[in-house]
Amino acid sequence: MAPLRSLALLLGIPVSRATAAALGHPSKRSPLINVEAAPPLGVGVPLEAFVSYSIEFSSFPDFAGNISAPNTFSNNLLNNLGSLAGTKPYIRVGGNTEDYAVFNSSLEVASEGIVDPSKSPDYPTTLSIGPAYFESYETWPGTKFIHGFNLGRNSTVARQGLIDSVPYVCKALDGGKLAYWELGNEPDLYKTSSQGPVRPANWTEQDYVGEWLHWTRAIRVAMEGSCPNLASNESFKFYAPSFGGTSNSLDPIVTWEDGLDADKDIAIISSHNYISGAAVLGVTLQGTLMNHTSNIVSIAKQLNESRLLTALPSSIDPDLPFILGETNSLYNQGRPGLSNTFGAALWGVDFNLWCATNNIRRVHMHQGTNYRYQSWQPIDTNITSKGTKAPYYGNIGVAAFLGDIVASPPDIVNLPLPNEEESAYAAYVDGKLARLIVINMMEYNATEGNNITDDYPRPVERYSFQLPAAVKGTAQLQRLTANGSDAITGLTFDGYSYNYELDNGMPVLMHNVTRGESVKVGSGGKMSVDVPRSSAVLIHFDQGATGYYQ
């Protein structure tokens, strides 16, 4: 192996395309991909803050810190995304522990939890929170939140704690920090939860709707006394029903038919999705995550739910946006070697953009302290070191492709490719082609015998496009790269690293990674771009340079 390539691999740095011999020549030329001049009707239009997060309720103080010690690393990572997307990610504070959290106004610390490994080794299944918990909502300037109220625990103490918590949380979120409320995490699983059922086997959709209406109304009454502006018709809005989206024991369609939105206080239809489970047999990087067909199959349930809801005659406003309020790669917090790899970052790009093109209009990627699929670890623990994790780079890639949604909302279109291990998308702004992205998910491992050598160069695929006649001149490229699909370090987007160790999550330009590439649009609107296996390339036509549109 050449010394330069050997050193780069040792340091975990993506090998520059300047070392051309290491990448070789394109091994395959795709069929010509036709890109229409304008988006078809009905394509995906993402909401602002499309790339958003769901943070485990018990982990939120770790991610955000408090007034005296704010977590600036987390805030820097959110700012990076905000600079691309036009607004910082919305933060849903929820998950399983949302329904374990019992408020205690006498508690002097933010939270106290008890982990029962037989139920979950990753989070407490007994959790008390105090007034100090809500300081965490004051540490990330310019961020909007979705606060999750506990519906699962229905003891007298828990129910009183719910109402007692209202003045604290509404004051913490007053002044522009509130996006929406949520009441209950995955109530369709209350009868079947592996952490222990919290409702009887005969609990029905109508029972759930009755509880939902009772407690949302009680929350509003409590809020009218402490934060009346947040109890107004404009502000008192919910994510709902936040069902698990897998083997539901309650039917989401029936809940709407039974009057879930009788008070017209649901602003966003929220569902949850996990493509598979961490302990499911047969789950692999290539077959499960780095696989476009797998993403299509996974999202089909939500798309069917969205269509059925839209068809309801009077129970629902057909214009309510449908989102994923919680999602990630593998439920049960992910699996090492899969959910924390560069392959999972590529999965996240394809998964999010498939959602976007199908009008799932916002996606909250779930994470928690020490979780394997997390985008970043907010603090040092005896399990995981503080740092930026591989999936974050996929989040950056999605945000860069969608662009500033606030200033220039894009239309997102999938460009079908013949291989399920690759995908492509087009973004249109004001009816014109603005960007393309190609995601090559063909597995190339950095550590399992197929390292870059003179005898085995990393395969490169060539993608050729027939562009609209108006597109001329030169397009600019940005690459999402790592040494292989199994890499967990050494990732870059457009030559930048967002690693904690370099500048506390701020972008740092890596001078040993090629960037600033361009490709000419040929006569007749034809253009080709080479993409190494297990990488992605973003192609810009909207940089304002002469020759993009003539």
C-alpha cells in the first residue's frame, strides 16, 4: 500500500480523490437518469426544521445542560444544521421515559432515575423530575421544543404531578420557545409494553380518546392560570397520536374516528417508525440499512396511514401535516457496528429523503445518552465518550440538500435507480432544478479485508443524467465521505469535520480531503458524476454563478 494511503487509513481520514490510483476507474455506468424540468404535482414539500430531533426525556438534561452549565457542544451542532436549513432543529423531549416521569415539586435536583436492567439497561423506568429539570429548556437560544407530558403513569401521584408541572414547563417555554405539546409516548403500546403494561388488555381506542380529551383539557385549564398566552387557540397545539407505528394494539384511524381531535387542538399528525430492531435476527448493514427497498417497505405503513387519514370524511383536517415524531435505525437504541457507522449515516440520508419526497414533512431522529444510533453523545460516561457520531454527518447531508427551507422551500422528487443499494433525489426551488443527490449504499468496508490497495481499488460508480435544457455551465459538488461503510470516525461533509475534539462541534476544514470539485454540463444537457461505493455526492445548480441557468 502506498505510504500516503496507509497513513490516511491509519488516521481514519477519508482518502482524498487526489490519490486517484486508490479509487480506480468507474466500475459501472448507470443507465441515463432523466431529470424533469419541473417537479410533478403532489411531490414532497418539507416543513421548516425538517431535520429535527427527538431526545429521550430522561437524557434531555445531559444534552442541554442547565442555566449554570449549558451544553454548548450540543448547541453548536444544532447551529450547524440551522445555518443550512434556515432554522434550528425542533427538539421533541419525549420517548419512553416521557411516560415514566413523575413531577415532584420538592425534588431539589433536575431528575432522579432508577435503571432496572431487566426492563431496560439504557434508561430509567422509574423517574422523578423536579423544577430544576425545566432549566434545560433555557440553554439553546433560538430553539423550539415539543414537550412530552406523561400519560402512561396513571396513579394519583402521577396525575397530580402532571398538573403540578404545567406552570413550570409553560413558563420555561414562554417567549417563543414552544413549538407544540405532546401527551403520551406510543399509547398504542400501553397494553403490550416490554417494560410492563400500564393499561388493561381490554383498553380500547375509545378509552384512549377519553383519557386524551380529559387530560389535554385539564392541562389547558392549569395553563390558563399560569401562562394564559400559551393556552390560547393559536398556541395550545399538539403532536398526536404519537403511536409506535409497528404492531399497534390500537388503530390510529379508529382513534380519529372516535373523536381524538374533537377540540381541534392537534396541529401535527405524528407517527413513529423504526426500520427494524437491534436484536432482530438477520439485521445487517447492507440488507437492512443500506438498502433503498428496505426504506420503502418501512415507510409504507405510515404512507398508508396518511392516505387513510386524509380520506376520513369529517374526523380530521385533510391539511394537517404528517410527520415522524420519533424514528431511527433500529429500535432498542440501536446495535454497535450497525447503527453507529457511516453506513447508518448513508441510511439516514436515503430514509429522510424518501420521507420528504412522500410528504412526510418533518423527521425527528431519536437519541439518548449512550444510545448506539445517536447523532452525538452529549457528555462523557463510563460507556461512551462525548463526541459527534457518524449519523450526525447524514443529518448534515440531508439539511444541505434541502437547503434553506424557510427562504426557499424545495420540492423533493425521487429519481428511481435500478439497484436497491443506491438512490437519487432532485430538489426544485421555484419550479427549477436546484440540486441533485446520489447516495451509493453499496457496502465497502474499511476494516474487513477490502481496504484500499493497488490490487483492490475502491470501486467507483458513474451516474449519468439527462438534465433540463435550461441547465447549462458548471455544477458544484459536495461529498459525504468516510473510509468505508463500517467507519465510525474520520467522516467529512464537503471536506468539513464536526468532531467535538477539533472545535467543540463547530465545522473545521480538513485540508487532506478534496473539496471544491465541479462538473460540466455537456451539450444536450448530459452530465456524469463518479461516486465511490459507500458515499454520497450533492450536486448544486443554484449557486448563483454565471452559466447555471441561461
